[in-house]
Amino acid sequence: MIQVKDLHKGFNEQEVLKGINYTFEKGKTNLIIGQSGSGKSVFLKCMLGLFKADKGTIEYDGKPYSTFSDEEQRELRTEMGMLFQGGALFDSMTVEENVMFPLTMFTRQRKGEMLKRVHEVLERVNLEGTGNKMPSEISGGMQKRVAIARAIVNKPKYLFCDEPNSGLDPQTATVIDNLIMELTHENDITTVLITHDMNSVLEIGERIAFLKEGVLAWKGTKDEIFNTEDEAVTDFVYSSNLFQKVRKAQQQGM
Amino acid sequence: MTYLHSIGEYFLMLKGVFGRMTKGSVLKNLIFKEINELIMGSLGIVSFLSFFIGAVIAIQTALNLNNPLIPKSLVAFAARQSIILEFAPTFISIIMAGKVGSFITSSIGSMRVTEQIDALEVMGINSKNYLIFPKIIAMLTYPCVIAISMFLGIAGAYCAAVFGGFVTSDQFLTGLQDDFDGFHLTYAFIKTFLFSFILATVPSYHGYYMKGGALEVGEASTTSFVWTSVVLIVTNYLVTQLLLS
């Protein structure tokens, strides 16, 4: 569980996050949605420790990040998995080496043990037999799945995803969404996912936080988002044709 | 102010490079990889340039020695001095700023653009140490490249001077040994060690702190080459002033 309390962050006198309070629940897919420039990525980077908050606290399983010693911070980072928008695979390494990377860096396992775990994880993301390929030799969807495999190989407690579906076709995007949700439930991970994709909201939005101009404007579930009267949320959500159709179908009782 | 900020940022980067170290076994592999890419990959072009520039130096000197009172052996003396003192350490380093420096900037810059550096940081890895430290260590073998350059430069000068009919082999060898000061080699290698550090760190700085996309990676490589050359030339002047004057 990640608890955010009164989080503020700004750049050059411009306040991007204006006092966010929110709890990301364990074993659930927690989505952050909002328009471009609403502060989603800054919020995520604060949770990842890439940006230092100006004010407020972020607690990991009840312990504030600011009270972590350097060693504890490093340990916490080994418990985090991150799926970047573009995958961020190391392009000088093969798929297998990419997935093995966190194990090589943080464990004292023998190569055989590491390879066994790598193959297990690659199999879990349906990428058996691609271990020797370079990232440039596989498709965008496969790259995302390799990135997921790398993020979960070290059995993280927290999984962060920054727009995992960007640049993917709808079918592959659904595969990625479902994979993230299954892994979250299987391993009881606290998953935080930023998305613009309304299809993802419908598919895996177990908990949704809506950011508007650096403020948490609304929170709820995928079922609640259809019934909310909050104008900011409806303006954003119903700009999507998919949502309009789903709501219309609901209203017609289909 | 921008320059001061960049200089401060460069030294903070260096502090980070020598901060928390990457796992030894991983580092060892990275260092060998960097030696292969930065040093071994440059041997061909350095050898080619050194041989032919050495040859040109000998021909130019020989063609300008019209006075019969000046011994022909001066061709070898002039070639030796210019190759050991300046051509091999400085000229080759500027070429390396273009070849190795651009490679370092663009490879680190591409990693920045594609969030690979963020990925390292999120994993709790000191990305500065992981990316830049192996390059600094690999570049410690750079003096070997300069030694090869010196040897081939003089070999080129010998071939051009002797086979071109400007001097005899004996005259060349006499000139090569004439008034030799061993400290000139020490000076050249002190310079080379400093240059190797500059060649590894200044391009790394430009790659590590670059912002933007693919176009900016190209711009960063060009800026990196310009600044690495400037720093090399200024360092060359300072070291020469300190050690030879």
C-alpha cells in the first residue's frame, strides 16, 4: 500500500502538484487519469523517488519515504518495478539480459538460477523463445511485455506503469492491460498505472484517481465513473467515443 | 551564468560517478566492453592517420630545408619532436573527441531520451557510476593508443623520408636520436592521461544532462565535440606552460 499525504511539487515557482492525498491499495490496479499537464507523470516520479516532493509525505506500507535511510531507500527501489512508456529496454542487451538485469545487479544467485527465473517470467508474459533477440528485433507490444517481465522478475511489491498502452494497437493494448491486472492479483502487488486510454479504464480500473491541474479532482472505481456527476470527470471521460457508446448502452439497458 | 552552472553540474556529476559503486562483477564486464568499443575500435583510424601525418611532416620538413648548412638529419629530429610533443597526444586526442566523444555523448544521450537512465535510477542503480565510471577506467588504456600513434607516426616519417629519397636511413636514424630528452615522453604521457579523463567525462556530461529527443542527441554530440576540443586545447596549454616552460 502506498499512502500519499498532502503532496506538493513545483518547478520554477509553478506548482504542479497542489496537496494530493490518496491511498494506492495493495493487490489492486490503481489508475491515475487526467489531461496532459495535469501532473500525473510528476506524481509518479515523486512516488518513484526521481523527484523530491516540496511538501507532504509518501508512505510505503506505513513508513514515510523521508525517514528511509540511504540503505533502506536502495532496498525499497529493489522492491519497485517500473514499466516506462517506451519500455526503456537496454538496447545493447538481449531480451534475456534485459530481464536478468535486476537479478544480476541485486542478487547473489548463480547464473543457472537466474536464467531459470528469467525463463519462468518470459513464459508468463508469453515470450518463450525470444530470449536471444535484441529489443530492436521484436515488436512494440513484445517490447512492452519484456519490460513487464523485467519489472516483475525481482518479485516487486510495487509496480508502476507510465502509459503502458501508448503506441500499441487496441488488441495488444488489451493483452498488456490484462497481463498487468493478472500479475497484480497473482502477486498481490500495489500497481499504480498512468493512462490516457479509456479502454484501460474500462478494463482494469479497479481504483481510479482523476487529476486536474495538480489537484485530485475525483476518485472512485470504473463502475462509479459512469455515474459520477462531477463535471470535470465527465468532460474528460466522455470526450472518448468509447465511453459515450458504453454509457448510451447502459442507459438503454443493454 | 550558464557556463558556471554547467561547470558546477560537471563537477557534481564527477562526485556522483565516484559515489556508490556498481557491483564488481558487472563493472568488470562493462570496463572490458568499453575498452573494446572506445579503445580497440579507434586503433584503425588512429594508426592510419598517424602513419600518413608522420609521412607528411617528414616531406614538409625535407622540402623546406634548402640551406646546405642544415643537416639532413633534422628531418627526423623535427618529425620526432612534433609527433611526440604535439601530434600524437594533442592532435589524435582532438580526433578522438570527434570519434569517441561523439559516440559517448550519443550513446548516453539516447539512453536519456529513451528513459533507460531513469530505468537504472528507479532500480536503485547509481546511473552515473554505471555509465561513466567504466568509460573513465577504459580510457586509462588510452596512452597505449598514443604510444602506437607515436611509433607509427615516426615509422611513416621514416618511410616518406627514406623511400622518398629525401634522406638516407642512417641520416634519419641519427636525427631520430639526436638531442633526445626523455622528459618529453613523460610530458606527452602526463598530457595523455589528463586528456583521457577529459575524453571520457566531458562527452559523458553532455550526454547525461541532455534534454529533448533524437534531434537534440545530434546537437549534444556536436556541442560535446566543440567543448571537449576546447577543454583539451586549454589543458594542453596549461600543462605545457607548467611542465615545459
